[in-house]
Amino acid sequence: MNSFFLLLVVIGLSVAGYAAGRARSVLAASGDVRILHSLPSYYGMFVALGCGLPAILLLALWLIIQPQIVEHMVMAGLDPSIMPQNADEYSLMLTDIRNLASGNAVSREASPAIMAAMERYQSLQSVGFWTMGAAVVCIALLGLVWARSQVSRSFRARNVVENIIRVLLIVCSMIAILTTVGIVLSLIFESLRFFARVPFFEFLFGIHWSPQTAIRAEQVGASGSFGAVPLFAGTMLITLIAMLVAGPIGLLSAIYMAEYANPKFRAIAKPMLEILAGIPTVVYGFFAALTVAPLIRGWGESIGLDVASESALAAGVVMGIMIIPFVSSLSDDVINSVPQSLRDGSYGLGATKSETIRHVIIPAALPGIVGAFLLAVSRAIGETMIVVMAAGLAANLTANPLEAVTTVTVQIVTLLVGDQEFDSAKTLAAFALGLVLFFVTLGLNVIALRVVRKYREKYD
Amino acid sequence: MTDAIMNSKPDTAEIRRPSPGGERLKKRYAAERRFRLYGLCSILAAGLMLVFLVGSIVGTGWSAFLQTYVKLSITFDAEYLDPAGTGDPAQLQNADYGGLMKKNLRDNFPEVTGRSDKRKLYNFVSPNAGYVLRDMVIADPALVGKTLDLWVKASDDIDMLTKGYVDRTEAEDNRRVSNAELAWYDKLDNADRVETRFNTDFFVNADSREPEEAGILGAVTGSLLTLLITLLLSFPVGVMAAIYLEEFAPKNRWTDLIEVNINNLAAVPSIVFGLLGLAMFLNFFGFPRSAPLVGGMVLALMTLPTIIIAARSALKAVPPSIREAALGLGASPLQVVTHHVLPLAMPGILTGTIIGMAQALGETAPLLMIGMIAFIVDIPGGFTDPATVLPVQIYLWADSPERAFVERTSAAIMVLLAFLIFMNFVAVLLRRKFERRW
Amino acid sequence: MLKNSLLKAIPLALAGVVAVAAAAEARDQIRIVGSSTVFPFSTSVAETFGKTSGFKTPVVESTGSGGGLKLFCSGVGVQHPDITNASRRIKASEVETCAKNGVADVIEIKIGFDGIVIGNDKGAASFDLTKKQLFLALAAEVPVDGKIVKNPYNTWSDIDSSLPNQPIEVLGPPPTSGTRDAFVELVMREGAEEFPELKAMAKSDKKGFRKISDSMREDGKFIEAGENDNLIVQKLQANPNAMGIFGFSFLDQNSDKIKGANVLGVEPTFENIASGDYSVSRSLYFYVKKAHIGVVPGIEEYLAEFTSDKAIGDEGYLTDKGLIPLPAADRAKFREAATNKTNLVM
């Protein structure tokens, strides 16, 4: 909490800086603020930023670097008799010293040498903290004084402040990139370890998925193969079924709402459809597994078809219901943005409403609709809970919607929450699957974006 | 008629006339009506599915809002509570209330003798009934030695019986409630000593292993804390990113890259965000597990693209004339945005934010990865306290063996849906109130 | 407006600092991770412990045995869990990992048994199975006339005419689950050993034998159905032809809907599993980090609560939740281990 307190001090100084800067600018203008380059508040902001920004940056940097230095110094100064021999021992001893210092649990009885190291650690820590405090406050004060000295009638405070804020805006927009980098980084290392055990091409093009490897020495796996093609095929099959449900219903609903419905109907129908997307997927999962699947099975049996109890059809249909709003909302927007002039032209030629829609509006809106469909597809591919509950785990390579299939997301969940050991190829496979999933949706999105953009240029 | 013109090629001399009696026209109008009907049918189909889904949830869940109580005569026997008669609060605190409850049950049903029957009898009321007695005695030590008629919460099996989930005509082996228990129940029922009340505990308790004690307040608090973090992080960052991309960014490869990235993140499977949270926040930064703070950060990353996209389209909808007017009056670009464009776009941005928040509220998969799938009895009081959220609570209850959790699962879903519908409703109202045509 | 945007950055920084500070702070609440099978029992004890002891109620996470042991073994200190539940015994390799990370002293407590039941809808045909029949129905490859061939059986009556003429369809746990490991060990291997040629093979070529005995069929007759046993129960109700493999507590709670098949003529009842007559059951464990006792308050008391007869005794409250108690002598042994904090011996 001490660094938190320091942060509060810096913020307090910044607030003081704001007041000082503002007062100074008013003084410089001898009360007539019109002759200043910027408004007084900008001078205040400038001084506040000049005081706070470097100090906070220093604080952050110090907090990251200090532990490394202190730990290195402590470990280097250890009694030679207990000097750790290898990296594992080193980190273990370090954790012990750190835990001892903070009154935490330790892995073994502390020897006098360790206690000495701990005391050294504590004293270094406190020296470090006080130096940091002094340095940060100094920098803050220096920044305050310097920034305040800059304030004059002609100083362009607004430009400086706006530039700093613009940098802040850019940083914010970079968070999206950082997230992507984070996702890739968090997946790639484990994936690489997986590919060290299972060849990359065997994973990507193998047609047999059965992650029953020997997960421990005394166990022998069945086929133990990691060919992910059945998973991709299963995902595609379920997605296809979902799109067959959501595509027509969603698109027709969108057309009706955009072209036929009166505002009152629309005001009720649109939010109602959006609620479908808001229902937790766990609920859909139960619905699929316990209501739809037995229903389909019963129908199948009554006409003599052999339906698996966890058929792809059940999961697909329910997933289709869930993504209806994705298709309908996005398509609705696209259809609405088709210029009225096109419609008027078509009506003027005597076409009926449905003819206008089919021959004029849909072709004009097609790229946007395709974009909406692709987004819905990537949503369907990534959906987890429905398939976990309703689709089962049987990795069949089949195009028959009445058979059971499994999907990539199902396998990720089951591989990660199971009882197996954690360094097995099985657990690692989950990360490789996650990586594949990420790149597939990335590809779909790039395509969707291209399509949508092409369309936008045409009618804006 | 118009068809004729549309279909005729310029060089053909023949002109198609409207068919006599307007048959073609009739056909076209029929097609028109059919098309319109298809549209209506799809909306109705979607609506029907919604009604069916919600209906089946309400159908199984409504009974969870009721709880059965039975009236028993309870003697606060001093022998159990305070044998020495000291009146020492510590003694009262640690007395054997479970034993007291059992003794009282035996006294209420003196006909029960066998060992296994007694065991059944002890399970007639909620295992927590003893703690209720404890709280009463601690609140009023004068109760010791007295006898009162008290309403005591029935156990989950008896509760199921009252609600009609137990079929009495089944053979004894096939039901959860034995004939002996039925007899005790009927005896109480005939004496008007059984009552169902509104289940307030469902709203004020946190999770419990006893269905009759389990409530959602812990999960709701966890959800609120998590959403608060999500909102605090994703709203400012999302709006600022949108402002940069929409108002300042030059059109080049770099901004294209950011845009593709954001659109992609909007569609990345939520479970991948869970993997990110696990690897980055828990393993790398060492944040505590199961904390709303971490859940909020993961969900913030997840909702960020939604907010950015919504905020961008809201900013885009503000007509350029406003910007030009402000610029013309000497405002700097940033002032244009902060003083004029942003306030005008705010309703749109808020709508997008609410929808993003609703998404985050219903999300389960990423939270499974960061340890929020946990049994937590204490209601979380801060951002680093262990907590769970509503959808995860639903997932946990759905996996519990006790039958009475089935209706509670549905009831929790109803609460979650109510929150979601409320949020969507606010978004719609906001959209309607501030919707502006330029 | 300008100030607003500056202020907005502050929560970000605050959140970071607060979290880093909190991570290292002391903890007054026990943290438990591990198996989803032990989860219902562990939570039950945790709740009672919280209500009666005056300590805070422990937080119990359901991570799976493997995930739990991974977290447990990742180090000493309050940022790591104190206790992990497991539906199998800790492995030598895991003990090594633990030791490497400083988790050298671990107390092992066995809490009881969990019966594994093969059940189906109450209205459907009753089964009386032998392990050999189960092996023939579920293995990927079976011996027919002395040769190992791909499993040819489609209905139960194909295997033995005494069984109902009903297609084989069994919903079972995935290979990542501890229930699956136990089922393979207790049913499939023993079933396979009833064939003399496989028994001979088990002695000469252990690996080849395991390959046959441990492989479940992958042609849709055995359906891997995930870890949600409740869902399996409901799927069985919806489909009378299906059988399911799940924990006894789910049969216990749903005895009005589903019934368990007899294995070797023994019905899966509480008494039969406890006495050992019903042979398909496995032990449940939890492991305690010794270094945390005294640092995190309440661990000793939690151990005492969990090992008391009130909890895991013959009439303890965990038996109401479906736990099958250990014999009294074993209970005494582990209670002693808990009070003396005896180290785990592999």
C-alpha cells in the first residue's frame, strides 16, 4: 500500500500544480486572460501534467526494476555455504526469502543464513522504497517548478496539452493491438511445446482425433492421435446447420423490419430479437441437450432414421436460434443504409415492394449482408457452452447431421478442466486449438471487413 | 406493364401487353403477399422460440421463489444450551444446537423409534435449522428453558414434496420421500403446520450446499463488482480509442491494422480471452485468482471492441457541419471533439456500452479459466475478494446432484434474464429518447 | 472535459497498484482447489466449518484433479492454494514437481469412496452385468475365437443372450476425467483379464495388453459425454436405450428417475459400496500444504472437521451427499495423520 500512498502524493502535487499553473497564467496576463495564448485552465493542465506524468512514469519504472536489483543483490550476498546450485533452487530460495520478509509461509525451516539474507532483503527493500519516494517526489516537484516557469503570455500551453492527450488517445487505441499480441503470446508458447511433441502437419491435417495418449508412464493410450480435421469438420458442420437456421430467419426478419414493419412493431420486435442474443449460452445448452435433442431423436426414430442422442443437428439448430439477432441486426442496419433513391427509382418503374427488395435492395446491400453472415459464422465457430452441453465429445469425421460430432471449443474446455497431468500433450493441445481458432476467426474477419469496405465506398 | 418495359430489349419491336384480367398482376401481388408473409413468419418464429425458452425457464423456476416451512414446538432445553446455568455468551455460542434440534424433532414425533427412521427424521428440516436457533438464543438469552411454536425451514426433499415434484403413487423405492416421511408430513399438514412462504433467503443469501439455504446475493454482488471494473476500464479506453480512430487517425496501413484488429477481437471466441487472462493476469502478473478485479479486466478486454465499434458509429453519425462550425469559431480539433461531437454522440455510445455490459454480464466461458468457478459462501466485499458471478453460479448449480437445485438454477436464470432485459430496455429507451435525425 | 480524460486514466493505474499490493498480503481464508468429484463434499465441509468454527468459510474451486495439483504444486506462500482435492492419488511425478517448487511436506487424507455406477432410465430394461460383458461391450478391440478383432457387438444380446436385445449405447466420461481412469482400471482391465489369452498377454506383453484393455470403442457406441453428471442423468431419461457411467451421488439423488445396473450380481447401493461388495468404486483424497498451517488460519480446524465422524463417519453429513465412508480403522488412521500432520508417503 506504500506505493499507493506515494501515488496519492503525486496526484496531490499535480492538483496543486494545476492551481499554481492557472494562478501563474492569470498573473502573467495581469488579470486580463484574453491576451493569453490559451485558456488559464490549459496552463493549469500543463503544469499538472509536467508535475505528475514524469513522476508516475518513474514510479512505475522503479516498481518494475527495484525488485530485480534487490533480489540480485541479496542472492549475490548470500553466505557461500548455502549458495544455490541450480536455477530451481535459486528461485525457491528467493521465494522463501521474499515470503519470510512479508510474514508469508515458507517451504522449510529458516536457517540463520537465510534469516540474515531476509534481513538484508528487508533493509534493502526499505532503502529502495525511501529512495524511490524521495526521487519521485523530487521529480514531481522539479517538474512542477519547471512547468510553472514555462508559463508565460505567449506559451502555447493548449497545443502541448492537446498533444499529450492525443498520445493518450493513441495509446488507448493501441490496447486492441496489445490484446491481440497478448492473445497470441499466451497461446503460442504452449502451442510450440505441443508441436514439439506432435508434428504440426499431423495436427493440422490428421483425420483421427483421439487424445488418449499415455498421460503417465504406466498407462497406454488407445490411438493417441491428434489429427484435428474431425474437429474442424465438426465445427463446420454445426456452424453450417446454425447458419441454415439463422441465415433465412435472420435475413427475412431484417427485411420485414426494415421494409414492411410499422415503427411500433419494429420498436417491439427489434429488442425482442436482441434478447435472444442476451440469453446466457448456458441456458441454450440445457435447452439443446434436454429438449431439442430428444425431440429430434424421437422424430428420426418415428420415420426410421438412426439419430445419435447428441446429434449435430440439435446443437446446430439451437446455436442458429442464438445467432439470429447477429444476422438480423446487422442486416437491418445495412438494408436501412441503402439510399432511398434506389427504392424510389424502382417503385417509379412500377416494381412491387418485394420485387424492389429482391432485385434492387438485396443486391445493393449484399456485401454488407455477407459481412453480417461472416460475423455470425465466426460467432458460431467460437461458441462454447452450447456445444459443450449438447454436442458431445465423439470426434467423428462425418457430414451427416444426425450423427454426433465434436468441435474445437468443446475440446479446449474438456482438455483444460480434466483430471490429467498438466504437462501432457493433451493440455497443450488445447492451446494449439485456441491458436487455430484465433487465426480462423481472424481470417473470416479480414474477409468480412474487405467485403463491407468495398460496399461502403460504393454508397457513401 | 412495368415488367414489360423492364424486360423488353430495346431492339425488339414486340411490346408485351398486360394480360387480360390482370392475371400477371394478381400473380405478382400474390408473390408480394407471400414474401411479406415469409418475413412476418420468421419474426414470429424467432419470437416463438424466445417465448418457448423463457416459458420453459419460468415454468421450472417460479417455484424456487417459494419455500416450505413447518411449525414445530421447540424447547430451548437448558441441558443442551447451558447446563451449568452460567448464562455465559461464549457457552451459548458454542452449545450443541444440532443436538437440540434433533431432540426437539424426536419430541415432536414421539412415535419415531428406529435408527434409520430417526435419521430420516433429522433430515426432515433444513440442516441449518440449528443455526437459526443459535441466532435466536444469542439475540435473546432469556429464551433458554422456554418452549415455543416455531416455523422451521423444511429440508429440500420436503420442499419438493410440497411443491408437487414427488409422485405419491410411485412405489416407495422410486421416490426421494419415504412413506414414513409422508406420514409425518401429512400429520403436520393436517394440523395446519405446513406453510409455503416467499423465499427471501434466495435473494439475501450467498451460495450454499443446502438448496433451501442457497441464494444469489453473493453471485449478484460478484457480478456487479466485476461489471464495475469492466465499465471503469472499457468505457474510457473504448471511447478514447474511438475518438482517435474516428476523429484524428490518418488513413494509412497502421490505422487499417488497428481497425482489422478491433473487428477481429469483437469476434474472437470468449474462451480465448479466458486463456489470455489465465496466462497474462494470473500467471504473469500474479493477480489473485477468482477476484472480480481479474474477471473485470478479462471482460473489459472482451467488451472493448464492442464499445469501440458502437462509439465509432455514434461519432460518425454526428454531421460534419457541427465540426466545421466549431472549427470555424476557432476551436481546436480536440475542443471540437470534447465540447461538441462527444456530447452529441454520447447517447449512441452509452447504448453501445450498455449492450456490451449486458454481454459481459451473461458471459461464462472466460471466467471458467480464471478460477471464478468456485464455491463462495461469503458475500464479496471488495475487488480482490474471491467472488463468483451469476452465470457461473448457474453453471455450478446446474451441476449439483441435489434435485432442488434444478428449480433454483432456473430461478437464477430468471434473475439474470431480468437484469439483461432491464439493461437492454434502458439501451432502447436511451436510443429512442436521444435518437436524432440530422 | 480535458481534465476528465486525465482522470479516466487514474482508475487504470490504481487498479494495477491495488492488485499488486493485495497479491502479497496475508490471507485469512483457506483456499481449496481440485477435483469436481470431491467438490460437493469439500464445499459441504467448508460450509459447516464456516458456520461452526468462527473462521471464514473456505473458498473451494472446481478445477479438476490435474489442474488442482498443478496450482497446489506451484509453490509455497499465500498466493498459492492450501489444499487440493483429488479423485485419484497424487502421482510420483507430481510429488516431484511439488518438491521442486518447495512444496515438500504434504499431508494426504483419504476421505472415502465414490461408487461408479452404470445406470439407465427407471422404465428401461434392468441389467445384470459382469465385467467381462462390459469389456466386450465397450472395448475398441475384443478377442473373438482367440483372435483380436474390432469390436463386432451392436446389441447387448449379441454379447450374451441373457441380456436385453437393446443397442449398445453408453454415455461415459471423457479420457481427461478421473472417473474414466477409475472405470478403465476397475472394469475394463479386470474384464479383459477374464480371457485366458489376454491374461497371458498381461504377463508377457503388458503394454500390448493395456492397449487392448484401456481403449474404449470409438464407433459411436461409447459416447464421451463430458463431466456434467446431471446432464448425463437427464440425457438417460430422455433416451431409454442409453446407459450412463457416473458417480453414485447422482444415482442417490435421482433414484426416482434412474436405476443402477448390477455388476457381478451386486446392486449399487450405499451399503454394498461401503462394504466393498460392489466392486466399482474409487477412493477420494485431499492434500494439505504443511507449510501453510499456522500461516493461513483455520487449516488445522478444517482438517479436524473433515476427518471427524460427524462429517465422514457412517452417519456423517457427507453420507447424505453421497459419500461412501471408509472403514472405521482407516478413518482413525487418517484422523491421526491429520492431527499429527504426518507427511505423505508414496
